[in-house]
Amino acid sequence: MKLKIKTGDTVRVVAGDHKGSEGKVVTVIRQKNKAIVEGINMVSKHEKPSAKNPQGGIVKKEAPIHISNLSLIDGKSGDTTRVGYETRDGKKVRISKKSNEVI
């Protein structure tokens, strides 16, 4: 399946507990159709003491969120948009369906 959201994109959550929140995509997990967005879907994880974290304890970190619950934000208008593809100058580029401009 072709994913239209890539690492570094600014997205808005359109469904679920974090609806309306915005953030930047940190990583995309293609096998599960999920993405990790900074500051969204924070969960508490218990960590054992280690060399990196000698104290251990409870750590807050981002959990993956399904791609279908995310919508790309257009750079100019700041509104959500769908993604299309076109060939411009011999290269395949992503375009915004609302503004028809290259993302």
C-alpha cells in the first residue's frame, strides 16, 4: 500500500483521542501502516535500570498512531489536504489537492 505521509511532514490528527492535535512525523512504520508523531499519543513506559538510564522508572514516550487518523497540513494555508501525485519536469512529485502545489 502506498503511504502518502512521510517522515518530516506536519500532520493533524483527524480522529481518535488526540483529534485536532498537530505535530511532525518522526518515523513511519510501513508494515503496520502507522506513524509516530512528536508530542501526540504519549504513553507511560516502565523502564528497568540500565547503563543509559541508571535510575530506571516511568518514561513518557510517543506511541504509533494509524495513518488513517492523520491528515497532511498544507504549507501555505495551514489547512488539511489530501495528497496527489503528478509528473513535473520529469520527476514524480507529491501535490496538495487543495492548492495544487508541490509539497
